Amino acid sequence: MKRIFSLTILVILFCASASAQQALWGGAQITSPEVNSDKTVTFRFQAPDAKEVKLTGDWMPSEGWVPGSELMIKDDKGVWSFTTKPLESDLYGYAFLVDGLRSTDPNNPFLIRDVASVTNVFIVGGGKGDLYSVNDVLHGSVIRRWYDSPSLKKQRRITIYTPPGYESSTDNYPVLYLLHGAGGDEEAWINLGRLSQIMDNLIAQGKAKPMIVVLPNGNVSQSAAPGEGLRGFYKPQFMVPNTMDGNYEASFPDIMKFVESNYRVKTDNANRAIAGLSMGGFHSLHISRYYPNTFDYVGLFSAAILPNQDVSHEVYNDIDGSLEKQMENGYKLYWIGMGKTDFLYKSGEEYRSKLDNMGMKYNYVETDGGHTWTNWRVYLSQFAPMLFK
Amino acid sequence: MKRIFSLTILVILFCASASAQQALWGGAQITSPEVNSDKTVTFRFQAPDAKEVKLTGDWMPSEGWVPGSELMIKDDKGVWSFTTKPLESDLYGYAFLVDGLRSTDPNNPFLIRDVASVTNVFIVGGGKGDLYSVNDVLHGSVIRRWYDSPSLKKQRRITIYTPPGYESSTDNYPVLYLLHGAGGDEEAWINLGRLSQIMDNLIAQGKAKPMIVVLPNGNVSQSAAPGEGLRGFYKPQFMVPNTMDGNYEASFPDIMKFVESNYRVKTDNANRAIAGLSMGGFHSLHISRYYPNTFDYVGLFSAAILPNQDVSHEVYNDIDGSLEKQMENGYKLYWIGMGKTDFLYKSGEEYRSKLDNMGMKYNYVETDGGHTWTNWRVYLSQFAPMLFK
């Protein structure tokens, strides 16, 4: 039989294409970032005509709101490079500053969006970064689907993690509702939070019980994450309107009803948890006391605490009374995590003092650092193993 | 009750942060791209100190392998801009060339990875671009999960689209296996192909039957898409080894067995389709004849046709004989799509001539353009409505 098509031709043609693009775009076959065996990390960026290239990364100390940066050094081929000191095992984000302009790394196709910014990422293993990596363990499933929210009168998108074995089992599972912060959406815990990797790994290590994790969208004015809804592609803002005005808390039963009628979940208090970061911590605080006999496990990660004085909604009436009721009804864990340099530290401290005065018990974990995903991944890794035991 | 936390403080602090970042990174609050009402599109990029900024987009005619580009014009605030002529409704990719360096658009957080390149995207509506957009219709679900492949001795990741209503129904559904090209993976049809939007819209319009679409990973050496598997984050190559050596076709029953035992799918030939682009067209050609009484619907989108002469595998023995058998067994649709300027045009022409000589019937659609996702989205939009009728 005549050989019509040869694979070789395909390869040659595509190499020619890649080569032409390199010539035009200045992208040599260089590796960046390169995580070295001693946990230093080398970054490379080809820009023969640039006058100055800096590296900025979220592990560098910032001065106030200005992120830290390091000068890179150019070699005789026009490739700028910089090697860090050994970095602690974690997931990191970085960018280049090319003659003052922020640039993504053309040699690293892995980026994560946070609100309207897109940042390259990498993982340094050998510690907690391993928990954020895909390992050779059984994997759960991640489902993006839409549910009907009668309270908000719209279809809304939701992301759901089911643990390994869920599909082939007939058991009912406990459920964690895990909420994002301001500027986030139903994608945040998956992309920035490495939720499915953390859960797969904790479950494989026997540290966390197999559970379903529900990641709703906490912005009542949105049907879905930016780019995934009716507005199409648009530049998202940090503060979505109407996120902390009571309507999310009031509509939360729509989400629970959807989950409980579509997934094999246990529906008693002892098998329901709610937690969230920043605005999601605010939502978790108020949902857990507004529906006081619902969640035996509550997690407040760097939480915003009380509503703005201008907000009036029945959800926020008699906060003290409903906390008292929550305390009387009993629960198994009220977990609070906060970074030492978080700008919400003081309001968190005052809230804990309030709980102390009421005699309402909680677990408190204080970490270095501030209002960051670095901390929220750690809080999840500590919180999830304490659930449903 | 004392108001500990005020939302206003949160907003002020984050605005301060955003402002500091802008000062450092030069990112003003500008909109780019802006799709204007006359379907022209305006791009903006702030770079006061750049000497030359160009826009390159996949709608521009290329010269050989060099993509077209247009000079942008700088205003007195250092913002470079360019407005296109009216563009046909479609999904487009673009980048900036800043003093010769390729740059993503810092004002557009929507990017799609293709092999190792990440490109900003936008949609011009009012035509076929509407089919690639999220519209106010019922939405299917997209599931990322892992299955066991005994033939390949590993867990592998797979993406599955289930149509609106699947979860609440008890019906069995027809199934389309839709395969990616070289350099792609189980994410390609979702991200570059806009599979879930196209299917949601075609089903809502009554043009396509509700069906399950299975998106496997066609690279037998990979467990998952780059970044989603055990190798972690790495820079992917265009040609993954061992992609067209017979092992994928030979292991394909693992995928079908997983789907048929985990989803409510019809299991007769009349309710099974297989299609793919480029290398995935090659896989579809060979799978559909190697298992000749399995698929009543076959789609070859810009397909690579025959194996490299150096490849020896029983899958590729007696190609003519198995095609004869496929023809004798009968099928409902053998659909071939090819772009006029595709570098695989000639091999496709020779394959059609071979089918003509055998008397093997097929439908043929020829489009403008070449080996592009622009064409593959069109082919899917034409092929899916012809299935299972």
C-alpha cells in the first residue's frame, strides 16, 4: 500500500513553524523556571534589547504594597537569568518586569488567574508543595455544572469535588462547603487553592476522610466565573457588587438543596462543614449562625467579620443572639486561622475576644504572613483532617 | 453591637494595593480588547517607553510561517492602540510584540494554552462566535476524572461532557468520542474547541441531539494533560512520543469500557460516533476500521491519514482489508473536512481518491483556511448535528 502521509513531514513542518515564531518572538528553547535539586530556582527570559529585567515573586518580601523584585543578569546570548536562594516547599507565583513592564514568562505555560491578573506559577517539592502536586494516588473527580437558584432567579455555575471511589460506591458522604473570597468565584479554590490535589493527597495519606467538597460562586450578581457566564470575556473587578449584603447567605439553601438532591451526601449536622477565606469566611460565619442547627464544623480563614454598617438585611439582625443559639445547639469545631500580618488581624482579634466573652469555644491557629493563598492552602490542609471524626 | 470590620476599609486597602501595582507595573485601567458595535476591535497596551508595539492576531494573513502583524500607535499617555477592520464573528487569538518581544495582554485575563504557548482570546459575536459563547440556555456538565487503563497500565485523566438534563434523566444517551491532535490532550476540545459551549448551543437550538461527548487523552505516554499529571508543571513539546504507533488504537477499548460502565450510554453502533482533528483524525480513521462494527459515525477533521512507514503494529496491518470490511458492515456517516490551504490537503485528497476507487461513501466538506482551530470548531458545529438521526 502506498504511504501517502509521513509523520516526518508533519514534524518538519511544525518545527519550521516553531522556528519562525521563535525568530519573530525571540523565544529560544530555554527552560524557565527550573527548580534545581537544592531547591533554588532559576528563571530565564530572552530579551537581547531590554535595558533592565527584574524578577518579582510572591516569596520576596514586599515593601508596603510594593512587591519585592530582583535584578536579572544578561548573558552574551541576550538571556537574562536569576537564581533564588533555596525556597521553602510551596506553590509560588512570579512575573518579569521588562524595562518596567510586567511580563508573563513565555517559557512557562502554567498561569493562574486571580481577579483580573494572570500569574505564572511553579511548585517547589519536598514539603507542603507535595500536597499541592498531582501524586501517584487515587484521584477524585471535579465537576463543573449548573444548578437552579430560585431565590436568585437564575441558573448558576458550581464546581464540585467528589473523592476517589465516589462513583463506584453506594455510600453517602460527608460534605464540606468551601467558599472563596472577594474577587474569587467557583474556580478559585480549584485553581489558586489546589483543592483537588490537596484533597486527593490528604485522603490517600489517611489524614482526611473521603468527602464531597462544594465550591459555589459567592457573588450573587454573577451566574458564573468571569469568562464562564453570560457576560462572556470581560475584565473582572475586585469587588463584585452585592457580595456582602445578606443575599448570598439568604439564598444558600438553594445550594444545599441542589447538593443534597443530586449527590449522595449525608444530611445530618455531624456530616456538614462550612468554611471560607476572607469574604468566604464572612459568609461562613453568618451562614453557620443564621442556620444554627446545620453545620457541626465551621472554618474561618482570614475572615472578614462583620457587615458594613450601611448594610441592612435580616441575615445580620441579632448576630449576638444567633451566635448564642449556635453555641447552645452545640458543634464540634469552630476553627479560626489568621496570618500575623493580615490587614484583618485586628478585627479577627476583636471577634475572638467577643467569642471569649460569650464563652463560645473555638480553635485558633496563627501563622506568619498575611492575606494570601499561601496561608489559605495551609489552613485547608489543617482544617480538612479535623472534619467528620 | 460594635462594628468591628467595615467593608469600606477592605475596599480602600485593596484599591491602594491595585494602585501601587499599577504604578510599578504600568497597568492603567484600560480596556483591551474592546469589541466595538461595528465588529471592529480596539486593542490597547500601556508602554510609555517602548519604541515599537505591534499587534499580531490569527485573523491576519501570514506570510509563509510568519504571522501577520500591525503597527500600533502611541498616544500622549503612553498607551498604544490599534483598531481592526470589522472582523467576521469568531473566536480569535492575539499577542503584542513589544520592541520585538511577544507579550500577553495584561488587560485581558482570558488565555488559552496550545502546546506550550499561551495566547489571549476574544470573541466577536453576531455569527458563529455566538455558538462559541455561553448563552442563556440550559448547560451541560463537564467532568474531569481518572479511569484505569489496564492496557497502558496506568490511571489516566479524561474529560467528559454530559448534556443538559443527563443527571436528572434515566435515559441512555448516544456518545461521541472526540479526539485531539498532536500537542493536544484531554483539555484541548474544551479550551481551544469550546466544546461545551458548542454542544449546549446546538442542543438548545434543536440542531444536535443530546449526547455525551468523551474527550480522552490520545498520548499514550501521558497520564494527563501537562500540569495535570505526575510530571507536574513542565514545558510541553509539540510531538509527544508514541502517539501514532498503534498503542492508542489498541488501548481504546479501555476508554469505551470505562464510559459504558460509568455513564448511561447506548451501546449499539447507531449510537456511537468517533471523530478527531489532525492526529485525532488519524486515530479516528484507524480505530473505526480496526473495530469495524462499532461506530456508525466517523469524522475526520483535517486528518493525518496513514502511519509512518517505520511504524509497525498489528493495528496498521491490512488497512485496505479492514476498510473494505467497514464498508461492507455499513455505517451512516463517514465525514471528511479539510481546509484548502491545509498542509495535509494533498494526503487527504489521495485518501479520498482511494475511498472513491473502493466505492466507500463519504461526505466531504472543504473550507477556506488551513490546519486551525477556527476550522475544527466549524467542523464540529457541522458534524454534531448529523449524528444519531
